[in-house]
Amino acid sequence: MAADCIFCKIARGELPAQVIAEDERTLTFMDIAPANRGHALVIPKAHAQDVLEIGPDDLAAVALAAQVQAKKVKERLGADGVNLLNSCGVAAWQTVFHFHLHVIPRYQGDPLKLPWIPSPGSMADIAAVADELR
């Protein structure tokens, strides 16, 4: 764990949080700046800066814990849907540099919007990028 990381401090019990689930690898707690009612964060207890650094076992554990939380918000809060969101790097809006998944309940008519308006792309550009990634 990192000494000055806010999420590591929460995982160590040094800072308060509304913890709603915990296992040997993960901690799930309420976001203090919620996008919607029931917005929670799932973190690995072991420090990893982002999705590029987290180990595969911790990543799998976080994903499973996020799935459990997603089911809870649908069943217990009546959410109509759920967004799982991760930000990796400043350009992607990461503000806390400890890997975490946002579990954001979605409700019909809520004010949240995607950060872009999906529209068809150039198939030639898409194919060229796919070639770069293969």
C-alpha cells in the first residue's frame, strides 16, 4: 500500500468510509461525490496506480466484486441499469491514482449523459487502427 494514497488509507482503516463490502482482496465503499444514488467504488486493497499496473488476480477480484455490487443496486435500489467506469490517466479523468471501478446505478430519466455522442466512424480509419492494434 502507498503511504499517501487516500484509497490505501481507507483500505487500512485510517480514513472513514461507508464500506459496504469487503473480501481478502477488495473493498467496496460509497463514493463521496456520487453521480447517482448508490454510486460506489470498488478497489483492490493492494495499491496499483491504474488498469495498466494492477495484477491480473486483483483485477479479476475487483471485476467480480463490481459485478456483485451491480446486482445489489439493481435488486435493492431498483436501478434500471448500471455503468461500470474506470479512468486511466489524467486525460481519461483519473483523479485518484489507485485503481478503482465506479459502480454507478442508472435510473430512467436520470440526468447523467455519456461524455460523447456516439456516431458512426470512418470504416477505413477503424480498419487502419485495428491493423495497428493487431
